[in-house]
Amino acid sequence: MRKVKVNAYQVGLVFKNDVYQRVVTEGNYWFWKREKVQLFDITKPFIAPVELDILLQDEALAAMLDIIEVKDNEIALQYENGLLKAVLTAGRYAYWKSVINRSYIVADISKPVIPDTIDRALLSKAPLSGWVRNSEVQSFEKALLFVDGKFVQQLEPGTYYWWKNSISIQVGKVDTRQQQLEINGQEILTRDKAALRINAWAQYKVVDIEQALLYNKEYDKQLYVAFQLAMREYIAGYAFDELLDKKESIAPFVMEKVKEQAAQLGVQVSDFGIRDIILPGDVKDIMSQVLVAEKKAQANSIMRREETASTRSLLNTAKLMEDNAMLWKLKEMEYVEKIADKISNISVSGNGMLVDQLKQLFVRDK
């Protein structure tokens, strides 16, 4: 015989000739030579040394165990003293009933919806995060939920969780803020075959997410094409010179033309404008020549007007001087003054007649 001591928090299983006999708890025991005792720590999971069903036939042992069975389409959340400890997959598990308070939540993962009995705070943390997929919808977004390709519902801003399984989950998101659409490098012919390159812009926002995603593919590209066609329709209807005169009316025409199509896309257009109208090189040279010719003609016209006004002023002055001798003298003195400003020294040679003649300029005729 031999003595075996079973300590606190231990359980012993007695086998005789490898056949299970009974369970023993804390204490000192004597066993025959053909009897063997296998000790187990009751704070740890029970790993059965033989077929578990055989051991469970012992009611005393069965009463000491918690048996958890998890099906193929399930997982079990194991809590120890209120804290999530492990996630159990398909299989049968045995745990000793001990000072550790264990509880379990069994979840069906064959469906994507996660029950409210599971704390959301645990879904993004180990060990549960590996079994969960999630999608976040920002406050400026709206989203559509598709399950196995079928539209289910519209999602408001928030974080959403689903079980990972064979079921396809897709979330289509749309930014509901105002967005900018650049329409650059549009090569368009006018009615008189002048090739122009137009750079434009538009501002829009999505107002009907279901219309935008369910009934339209790539709504933004369709909106781009709608603006393209509206611009081409307007510009092709005018000759180049007419278009330059009416370029301010392009934006209202395009806005009105695109408005109905945008509504069918679930989009609301708020503004549109032309940034640049770029002329081809030969047309640009011709326009430069025309501009230079126009400016020269304006300059010549101004010069002619000034010359005519100057001549008319001289004629009026001459008429006044003809009738007024004093005015004539004043004009002579004005010219003498101008001459004197240009000359620093005057040397006079000859007889006194020259000085007398100069004096006569300042003597009033009698």
C-alpha cells in the first residue's frame, strides 16, 4: 500500500488497472499497489484522462464539474469572476466548480447580428475582437447596409459590429458634406469651328443616399458627364465672337440644364462657374493683333480730336489778337519771355538802331 495526500484545491481520480473507480477530495488516502491516483488542480480546466462520458457516469464527479457544449455555429464567452477570460469554439469543455465563479454566454455566429447581452465594450478587445467585424460611419456620412448583396437598411453615424462568418457584409458610405467637382481641359468647338479649352468647377452635395447608391453607379462620374454635355451644348450654339459677349450666361444655362439630372442622381448642385477660357495659339495671335489695331485706332482718334481742339483754340486766339492790339503785345511779350528762358547771355553788336528796335517791342503803338 502507499499513501497519497490530496491538497486543498485538488481532486484525485482513482483508477484500478486503468479503469476509473471513484473521485477523492482533500485528505490523506491509502491505496493498493494496483490502484493509481491522478491529481487535478480545480482552478484549471479539467482535461479528462479517459472518455469524458465514462467519467460523468459517476454522479459525485459529475456534480463537481461544469460541462459546456458549443455547437459548430456557436462560440461561448467564458467569464471568470465577472471578467471575460476566453472564447470557446465548437467542442465540449469541462471545468471544476471551485472558488472561481465561472459563467458563460453562448452566441450563435451563423447570423451576423450580435445580441445585446454581449457588452459592446468587449467587441473591440481581445479575445473577442478576432470574431467580430466592424464599420464606422462618421458624423458627416450616411451609409447603406448590404447583407449577402441585399439592401437591408440605412445606417446613421456610429460604429456597427457583426459576427465574422460566411455571410457577406458591405457598407456603402457617402460623404454628405459639400464637395468640389473640377471640370478641366474640356476641348469644345464653337459654331464657327473655333477650338476652345474650358476649365470649370461645380459644387454639390449628396441629399438622397439611396438614390445615389442603389439606383446609380458612380454618381459622381455621371454628374461630371452631365456638366460636360451641358457646356458643349451651350458653346456649340454660338460663334466665337458671340460666345465672348455672352460668356456670363454660360453658368446659369449649365446650372439649369444639369439640375434635373442631378436630382435623379440624388445630388443637389449648389454652384457652377467657368474658371478659364483658353484660346488656341493661332486664335490668340489674331486676337492680340485685333486688340493692338483697336488700341492704335483709339489712339489716332484721340490725337485727331486733340489736334482739332488745338487748332480751334489757335484760331480763336488769332481772331481775338486781330481785334485787340494790347492782346497782340501781350502775346509778343509771352514769346520774348519764353525765348529769354532759353538764353543765358545776349551779345549785341552794331549801331544803336538794334536797341531801339527791341525797345519798340515794349512800346505801345499810338
